[in-house]
Amino acid sequence: MMRVVLVDDEAPARARLAALLAEAGGVTVVGDAENADDARAVIARVSPDVVFLDIEMPAERGTELAASLPEPRPFVVFATAYERFAVDAFQYDPADYLLKPVNRQRLAQTLDRLRVKLAARRDTEREWTAAARAQAHLLPRSLPEVPGYAMAARTLPARAVGGDFYDATLVEDRLAFVLGDVAGKGMAAGLIASSVQARWQAAMRQRDLTAAEMMTALNRDVLASTEGSRYATLVHALLDPPTGAVRYVNAGHPAPLVVDRDGAVVPLEVTAPAVGLLDAPAFADAAHVLAPGDTLVVVSDGVTEARDTAGIDWDLAHIPALVTRHAGDCEALAEAIVAAVRDHRGTDQTQDDVTVFVLRRTA
């Protein structure tokens, strides 16, 4: 059953279209509105498959409303009494348009096209769901337990499949962890992300590699498989638990933050270029020692570049306060960072993938 919303400032026009849709069959009108503001509220509430949208309305045109709808958007069918408006409206990528007064034959043709588009969308959604499920299985179901430390991670793909990944494993007496972000988003970025993560896991089984050597091998593999068409920024680190010494490579990634008990912050700046970008680059590493009470926060650029409706990025300066507020619970801290980014982005939740990894030295 096709679920539709009717938007038109003229009540008789809405009533006529509703009657024609009922006569056509296979369609349920789940809401209607007479202006753009009411339409946004109805669409957000009922999530229709299709919106039949009048172009000429007071206060705000139907084309402006269509352009403002957040993803995932319903299919839009514009309705107008003037053919020139319908032609102009095609820049907004509608599924179809109808000239008023709407006739039965033309409406039937539109509904046939919509059914084909909806079937294709549902097939695609099933494929995305299967891919998302497969990708989720590649992420660690639980993080290693390391005496004297606590850790947590969260990821929020912009779409069902994302280009971010994280992982952590014990390598003899050390903890190895990584957080990466493949350029782009969606299915292609997700495939590369899964490939990079798998190569990282394989490299970790070579226990005698230094951080710099591991990154050189990883870069070689990624470059060979993508031919430079995709790259990944990432932070790879090895922690020596007894001393708190962290040896890390920051390959073009937003600087992780180390926050101490007093809220002072030390960024772990970039040490090397992104992975898969250059042939045989030098992957320099660096060191930092985590003191008891220190918290290391690694995020993807979906956090650092999260924008609100005014185009203002989320400020990493919020992180120390969140660390202090959740000093005893890494799980709550990771969730709080993701929630803060989600709140900052408002209605636009498809900007980029968001991933957070938190490591705290507790003793």
C-alpha cells in the first residue's frame, strides 16, 4: 500500500485528489496540509512514501519545501495549474508532476511510475540493510579487558553503511587500537573501511611490527587495492599498560585529545599522511604517556565537522566538560559525545559518519 501526504493551500483541490487516489486503489492518504510549515510537521510524523505537493502556495512555494526535506526523503509529485512551473520544478528532482485539474488517466500513469520507483527503493533498502548487518559483524562485539584501564566505542553511520571503523586487540602484553575514516560515505566507503579494518587485523597478527612498520604495510595494501582512488585517515596506537606509554601514528586524522583529571588537554597531532594516498610515504610515530586519571578521546571528522542549521561546527572544546561529567563511566562518555553531536546536527543527521573511541587509565 502506497502511503501519501497531500499538500495544497486549496481544500477543494486536496479533496479532489484524495477522491481520485481512493478510486485508483492501492493508496492510503496518511496526512494533508495547507502550507509548508504544517506539511513539514505531518511528513516528519507519518514518514510517507510520496508527497503530492502544490507548487504555488502562500508564504513558501512547494519547491522550497521539497528542497528543505531531510533525508531520507519521500518521492515528490508536484501539482500545478501552470505547465511552466512544472518544467522549472524538475531541478528539484521530483518523481513526476501533474497539471491541475488532475485527470484519472494521467494520475494512473503517475501511480504506475511511483510503484516502480518504490519497489526499486525497497530492494535497495534491503541490500543496504544486509550490508549494514555484515559491516556491524566486523566491528568488535566487545573491547579487550585491560587491568587499570577502561574503554568504550560508539559509531553512528550517516547511512546504513559507513566509512568509519574502530577496533582493539591485545598483542601479547600490549593493547593495539585503531579508529579510521575512509574518505566519503555510503556503500563504497563502507567496503573500503571493512577492507582497511581487515588488513589492520591481519597486520596485528604480525606481533613484532612497530606502529610505523605496521602503517607502512597497511598503506601498501590499501594503495594496491584502491589505486589511490580512496584513502583513509586513521589513528593507530600501541599501549604499554604498566607504564601508560602510548606509541601512535596519526595518519591525517583529527587530533585525539588527552584530558587529565583537571580538564587540561593535550592533542595528539598528525604525524603522517593518510593511508592509501601516497606511494611509500614516511609514517612517523610519536609517544605520549597516560597518567592515572587521563582520558584519551579519539573521534572521526563526523564529530569535528558536525554542523548545526547555522553552519557552525560542533566544538571539541565541549569534550573536557563531558569527560569530567562522566569520569567514572567510559560507556556513558562515548554515548554522551555521540548524543551531543546528534543534538547539534538537528534535523540533518546524514552529514557524515560519527565514531568515538574512549580509553581511560583508571589506576
